[in-house]
Amino acid sequence: MSTKIETLDRIMASARKVFAVTGLKRATMTGIAEDAGVTKQLLYHYYQSKNDLFSAVLNQQSETILSALGNHEFQSGDPAFALRAILELAFDQYKNDPYLPALAQEAIAFHNEVGPEDGRFAALAPALNEKMAALIQRGIDTGKFKSNIDPNLFSGLAILVTLGGFYNSYMLSSLLGFDTRSEEGAGLWRSFAIDFLLNSIRIAKD
């Protein structure tokens, strides 16, 4: 017999898959329960509604992603190398997870409709941005990065540009003529986006 923790883990894994594959609006609690191998009654025992379950999935996802990024050591060593490492880590999280890009797009639509929530993303994201801003400021202070850069704004921009191939895959793929989510397309965008960001703030050597 499964323990409560094992059952909840199965529910979360199934919900994550169903929400990513079918989308939030088409997903049903019945379908998630069947995929997880539990009754619909048990599912409603833990989560009052589909939106509650989706919020729980987003919280778990945010905790995993942002904790990994926030715990990454990038406050020492060469600032440009450290910034590249954190952006590559962020990109690879999306590239290596088949459900994450779709869930991120569903999350944007969800928050646009119901409004912002006080979830784990809202709690953890500012700390990550603060660490990245401190890294950029260190690059400015040591003469590695241009002094006219706003570290806070640039750190937010860097994440958006790096992950743009996933968040805006349809628009970018249509403009560029290749699928930014394919193996080759993702590699091209990863290399170009991160190189572009670093070159835009790095002080060129004579």
C-alpha cells in the first residue's frame, strides 16, 4: 500500500504531465486521477479544485528551479564566466525537462487570468534576481562590465532573453525559420542569446 507521501508524489507527477500535455483548460481532475491511479474523491480530498492543484504544481516547480539557481555558486571567480554559468543552467533546466516549457506558458496564461499569487515563485524570484544583480555589480566594480548598466534591470532582461526560445517559441520560430525547442534550434538560441548578453555589457579589450 502506498504511503501518503508516495500518493501525493504520484498525483503531482501526473498533474504536471497532464497540465503540460493538454493545457490547464482542457485538463480534468478525472483524467489526472486516472493517470495517477487514484480515485477522483481522493484527489479532491487533497486539492479543492483544478486551479488549486495547478497552483501546487507551479509551487513545486518554482521551488525546484529557483532553489537550484539560487544555490548555485556564482559569487566568486570571473564575473563573465559566472554569469554565463547561471544563464546556461537556467536554459538547460528548460531544455532538459520535456514538460517545463509548456507549464511555463500555461502559468503565464493562468496568472494573466486570475492575477498574481503569493506562491513560491513570487517568494524566491527576488532573491535570485538580487544575487544576479550583485554579480553584475561586481563585474562593474572590477572593470569587467560597462558602468552604465543597471544590474537589477539587466539581470531580469538576461533571464527573459535566455529563456525566450521557450516562452515565445511560436513567435521566434516563425521569425527565425527554425524550431527553437528542437535540439539544434535550442543549441543555436542558447549560444547566441548568452553570447549576445555578455558581449553587450562586457568591456572589450584593446
